[in-house]
Amino acid sequence: MSARILLVLLEGATGERIGDPLLARGHDVQQVGGATAAAGALGDRDLVIIDAASATGAASDACKRLRQKGGPDLPILAIAASDSIEDRISLFEAGADDVLGTSFDRRELEAIIEALLARREPAPAVAHAADDMPIGPGRLIVFASARGGAGGTTLAVNAALVLAGQRPGVAIVDLDLHRGQVASHLNLTGTAAHSSAHLARDEQVARNAQLLRASAVAHPSGLAVFPAPNRPDESGMVRVDDAVELIRTLRNAYRVVVVDAGSLIASRAMALLTMADRSVMVVTPDIPGLRAVQGAIEALNDAGGFGEQMLFVLNQPSAHNAINREDIERHLVVPIALQVPHDGEANSRAINAGQPVVEMAPRSQIAESMRRLAGLVSEAPAAEQAGDQEHGERRGGRFAGLLRRN
């Protein structure tokens, strides 16, 4: 889309690196020097870009002044004087809608500009088919592990793909913000403007179901994907409340929302697990993994966590495991709902090709286990099926006496 853009150059910034590519894209770009000139040139501009060059303080002042002059609906993109978190946060706090570090990629700049301009456009009267929208809050399915490397992303991605093949309106959200790889598993290239961290920080988008749907990265299967940020340092800007609000809105946008919450080290995962209609805790058959799961169960019980909606899934990372399923059930005092067989070759090929096993090897045993997993997370817990409204049983009662060991 073509737009009227005001480019504000501060203390030594030159217009070539931003203005030239935008002019080449067909935008009407007006360049001014300094905040005073910018305030007088706002007029009917659709978007303001502030290039801080080497002056983050001046850029913060310009953001505050132009935000006051242009009002809350004027999109402002700031280019920080460095790639440091402190510089970027100061510009967000000054009123910028989005911030790029000084070493940005041109494609990232273009994608963010498109996203900011799209938010200004009125939402279409009918953005999606009626059968693609939930009647009420959609079903929330959260995958988590007690530590990294347990294979939770593989399970979440394959289950989401199976569900997307069965019904419209399925989304997967990568909230493992430090190291999330949902996009890699699906061979998708997300941009900063589409990442879950970016969307969670943007209050206007995070509270608007239509804008969130427009921000999804589309997979050929019909699955809507919200990838983790490309840069792990972006995760520190996302508060737990931001993530919770994002998921609440997504439940109003999709019939099924699958979340890869990462490990329980992150407080985001704890908060999302308590919201879930179905949750999956990934277990691996090794002593460090079992100790981590045991600690996670205790923490979740103490937090008033949950009960019947949680499934424990045994994911076998190697062909030879000294600890079997029965030993694990006795140790953790929980039933294992599903055992995913080892298939290192299929998993490795699938991950490297960006094509999950349910697509690459649909007749394999591991693909069959993924389809069974999708069926399990689609089912309502026993207490819910029976209409049990006593949350003392459903939320925490099942695990109330577990594993109080030193």
C-alpha cells in the first residue's frame, strides 16, 4: 500500500538509507530535520519515522512531542541510535509504536511499515467466513516442558497441523520467546512485525481479534502461525500480562489456539497453563528430566494449578531408554496418556526440511502417535464431560498430595 510518510532526521541522520527504499516502493516521503519542523509538517501524513542516528535522547523527545501533536492514532516508528535494549525501550516509553535497532534489515523495515499502516485501515465488515470464527472463546491447548530440549515444539506443531486439517480456524502461537522454533519446524520466515512478542507488546493489536488475524503468518495447510521473535533479547519486553492478554484475544479470533509455552522456567508458561482447556506436559525418560517434571508438578500444585485437563506425554528421544513407562508412572504418581516412539531419522529430516512428520511421513508410527495426540487434546477432560463445576477437583485436586519429597 502507498502511504504519505514523514521522515524526521535527527542530528546527523541522512535520508538515503530509509527514504530511498521507501520512495522506490512508491511511498510519498517528506523529509524534515528536527522535531519542531516535524510538528509543523504532520498535516495529513499517514506515518512518521524518526531516525535517531546517534541521538536517542533527541529521538525520545521527538516521539513525545509528535505523539502529543498527532494523537494516539498516528503510527510512529523510531530507529534507535544503537541495537541496545535500553535505547529501544526508551523510545517505546516515549510513545513509539514500534522501534528498530540501528542495524535493521530493509525487509524488516518494509514489513513493520506495512503492519503499522494496516492498523490504521478500518477493519473489513466481513474479514473471514462465519464458520472460521469461534462462537465463544476458542479452545486453548498449551504445550509445556519442565526443561528445554524435551521435544515440546515437535509435539505442538504436529498436533496443530493435524487439527488444522480437520477444521478451519486453528492457530499456533510460539511463546517460547527466547528460543522458539515453531516457524523453523514449518519452514516459515516470520518478521518482527508478525512475532508473538511484537504483537503482545502492541496493546492496540493485542486486544483486536481482527487485527491479530491479519497479522498471522499463513501456512499452506491453513494453520495460522504466530512465530517467536527472531531476536531473543525481544523477549524481555513482554510481560506475563501482555502474553495473557494476547492469548485471550486470540481465543476470540480462532476456534482452536495451540500454544508452545516453552519450559516452566518462564512465568508465562505457568500463567498460560492455568488458562488452558487442555495442557500437555512433556516427559523424557531420564533422571534429570524426571526431577524437573517432579519439581514442575509441585510448583503447579502450589500455584493452584490444575488437574484433569493436564496430559503427561512421554517423548522418547533415543532408541534405548533405561527408564520405562511404568517406572515413570510410579515415580511421578501420574498416568502417562501417550508414549511417542523414537524415530530419530524421521524427526531430524522433518525438522531440517521444515516439514513435520505428519506431512513428511504420514504412515510412520511417530506420525500416528501425533494424530492420537491431536485427538487427546481435542477431548474434554472427564470432569468437564460430566459437567463437574467443582474446581477444587478439576483445578489442582488430582495432584494435591503428590511428590512432597526433599
